[in-house]
Amino acid sequence: MIGRTLRRGLVAALAAAAALSTPVTAAEAAPVGTVAAAEPGPGTNYATDDPFTSPRTQWWRDDRFGMFIHFGAYSQLQGSYTRADGTVCHDAEWIKRQCGVPMDQYETIASQFNPKDFDAAKIVAAAKSAGQKYIVQTAKHHEGYAMWPTRVNTWNLRDHSSFDRKRDILAEMKTAADKAGIAYGLYYSIWDWHDPDFANPATFPKYKARMYAQLKELVDNYHPKILWFDGEWNTDNPVNNWSARDGEELQTYVRSLDPSIVINNRVGKRRVTDGDTGTPEQEIPAAPVDGQLWESCMTLNDHWGFAEYDHNWKSAEDLTRKLLSIASRSGNYLLNIGPDRYGAVPAESIDRLKAIGDWQRTAGQGRAIAGAGSPGVVAEPSWGVVSRKGDKLYASVFQWPGAGKPLTLDALAPFDVTGARVLGSAQRVTAVRDRNKIVLTPSGSATNPTATEIELSIRTPRPAAVAGTGLTARFWPNATFSGEPTVSRVDPTVNYSWKFGGSPAPSVPSGTFSSRWTGQLTPGFSEDYTITAISDDTVKVWIDGRLVIDNSTPHDATIDKASVRLLAGQWYPIKVEQTQQGGESTMKLLWSGPDTPQRIIPAANLYPES
């Protein structure tokens, strides 16, 4: 819930944004102190839900596969810029900065931009053919050029191009995506190379007001399900002073426009406490990411934007295997296309997207991806990857052993295999449990060279019945637990992100406080649990009288983990302590195990002091 003080600040911010609904110049835009001053009050908690389990993010967690679209004024150069001395510089979406294109010349180039062949229906059809469930399109990249008819400035596709002024490609994409049942999201760069007020701290509030006004346009006009921010890092040319506090305010502002929007962690400083989703780029984490949903964004070749000289296309086999690997680690795959200067998508991109989709549609193999996640009960094998959807395991075999030769899985928890089959084949598969090994022996050949899917039906223990309501929580207006707590209550979960201005309760000051949660923990399964604490400034966690996490040195947002063996239905005393000693503050307590997907420890498994 948003506190009253925060609501007042948001109203002021919205009013400031509305005041910029007509085109303004940098000189005309007055400082908007109310935007930067939109401070939350004590008692504010930014962790409005648990993204791992929230209905708000369910669609995103299930979809697994999305299309990224990098398309902007930079596309006009198609990756090559000829300098005055005749030398040629290569880049794509960064070409203005990396090749040192003078701004006046870049503006002339942008005025020639005419993506007349941009076909939203064809692009959405390509996404659907690939099995992609959502799209994230660049609305504004670092060049500052708006790809929609913004009323905030004239540096946009309608007012500064050779494109048909009556067309709006974001509206066209939104309509086509809705018609195809594909979720639509937008990318927006915080870093702006074009706006003269961005780099100067004294004038930055003017830029920020225009940024807020543009975001309001995007939310009001296109209703994106995702806002994918970028350009949050400290850098120069131009100087970027975006701060964690700026990120707190921006995230709050977006939530005020539409609380359901999924926001990535580049809204702040790319930390586990920022936004809903982590954003590894051009890489696949080796395991499920701790503490945050995640999405790996990657290119089809070596560039995000179109570069006509780049023919280093990844193979469909490689791309499909990447998708399977990401899904098996509970991540999402955001795969990029870069249309050319006219808006046409390269044939190589279309072909590879179709091939990925063809693999998924064959014999229902896509069940290994959509709605699936980390298997939990088995380790990742050397011959491929394994994902899980309910009582099914999907073993994606990249290296087929040959008919009659075994594949081995290492079991991490008790479960029975009740059936095994190769999707798209009538061949027999035997599954034998040998202590902590599952030995699978297919009788025939691989069904295809990309990945052959073995579907395993499994039976796991039923969870013990639980009916908890949370933990007893106490809060002190100091960082030393001195005196009597000023607030005592039952908290359903330990899931707090107070950041700079929030606190556990209106009566607790935001700058300095201490928190303690006590009670009993009762697990649903007998297994080895990973207890994960995300904290700022200090944290200690005791389970069954044993100190399992101890990070008493004041720190920024940090992840601490412990492995604890817990038995189903048993009661374990638990105590969690956290202190805030200035700056930001966070305290989240999660768990995961073979039969327990990562999430905030739920109220049902927590019991307050009796």
C-alpha cells in the first residue's frame, strides 16, 4: 500500500507531467521540484507482493519466451557511418556516441528516417511463429529519439523523420499484439544523449519531468504490461548521474500509473532490490537467480540494432538450446530482432524464429518451456537440461546416448518415476531408481538433432498440512534494539523493501530502526532448504536455536544464504533480526528446496509466538 505522504507526492508528480502535455523546449521547461521531492513517508513498503508467486506476474513467469525489438533513428545508418575524412565507423544502436557523429549531423540523418515497410502484423506473426508470448519494443533508446508521436518534444518519429505523420508504429504493434494474444511491453532508456538538461544536475529535474510525462503517455496510450528500463549506470559522454534514489522515485511513479506493470531492475541500479526482474545480458546464469525473477536478453547475431555487415547469425539449434537452458533455470529468454532502415525484419531472423517455433510445436515439445521451470528434484545433467511442470519432468537431451544406452540423472530428493516416454516417438524408455540415481534407457534413436524430449511422470511426497499466519514482529526506533519496541504485531511474511524513505510503521522513523521477527517455522516437505536473506543494513537469522545467517557488518543490498535440513510438519523456532543505520533498507526472507520453488516464506508455514 502507498502511504498518504507518498500519495501526495505522486499527485504532484502527475500534475507536473500533465503540465507538459504540449511540446516544450529545454528553455521553456521550468524546474519541477515536486517530482524529485516525491518522498514516501514512514510506514511505506515498496514490496507490494512477492513476484515469485504474485498473480500480477503469473503471466510473465509462465510465458518464458519473448521478442525484443531494437529499432530507432540509428537504424537509418544500418550500422555504418562515414566520417568527414572518409573513414568508416561501424556500430548499431550506439553509433551516434561510439562513432562521434555530431548532433546536428545526426539530427539530419534522423530527418531522413522513413520506415515505410514496418509491418506490425508480420512482426507479431513472426513472434507467434517462434512461440514467443510477449514483445518488448524500444520506445526510446539512448539517442533520446521517441518512436511514438510524443507531445513532450519534437525529437520523435512523427515530427523529425520522413515517415508518414499519420502512422504510429507503437499503436500498430499494440493492436497486432492484442489481436494475436501476445503481451506488449515497452523499452525506455533513462540515459538520454539528446536532451540538454540530462547531464547537468542543476537542470536534471527538467529532464526528469519530461521523462515522467513521456512515461505517462506510454502507459496511458499503449497500456504496456512491461516497462523495460535501461541506461541506469554511471558513465559519461554525456554524464549519467542516475541514482538509487532516482530509481526509487521512478518505480513509485510507474506503480502510480499502473500497479500491475512488470518492471525490470534497471529502473534503479540493477540490484536484487530494484524492480521485479533481473536482466542478465548476453549470458545465461548457471543456476536459478537468487532473490529475483530473471530474464536473459540476447541477440540473434552480434548487434541489437540492424547492421547490414553483421552476418554472424546464431543457428536455430543453438537458440533453441539456449531457450531450453534458460527455462530449466526458471528464467525468461528475450530474443532480439533489429529491423532495417525501412522497418523490414531480416529474413535470417524470420527463419530462425520459425525454426524455434517448429521445434516447440513438434510433438508438444514446447511443454518443456512455457509454464516450466527449474526441476528441483534432479540436478542438471551433462547431456542436456531438465525442466519441470507440476508432476512432469522434461529431459531435453542434447547428446543422445544411442539406442539401449543409458542417461543418468542425479536425484536431489525422494520421488518415484511412474512413466517415461520420448515425445514424438513410440520407442520404449525404462526408468530405474538406483539410490540417488535415475537411470533412463531409451530403446531407439533421437527424434531430432536439436533436442530430444523425454517426458517423465513423477510422484513426490504430499506436503504436510500447515495453517500458519506469520511471525511476531517488533520494531524499535533505534538500531540497537534498546528499550521497549514501539510497534508489535504479526507480519504474514518477512518481505520488506523500505528503501530510503519507508519504514516498518508510521511511528518508526525511516533513518534508523531495528526489526525482529520471532515464532515457529513448519516446512511442508522433508528436504534440504536454502534459506535466503536479502538485507540492508544488517541481518541475523536463527533456526532451531542455530545462527545460520550472520551478516552484522552494515552493508548495501546483499544476498546471504544458508542450507538447512528441515523435516515436514516439525516445528522449528525462528528468529530474524535486521537493522537500518541510514541510507536504504530492505529485509526479505525466502526459501527454496527440491519440492519448494524459490519464494518468500509464506504465512502458512510461519506461526507467531503463542
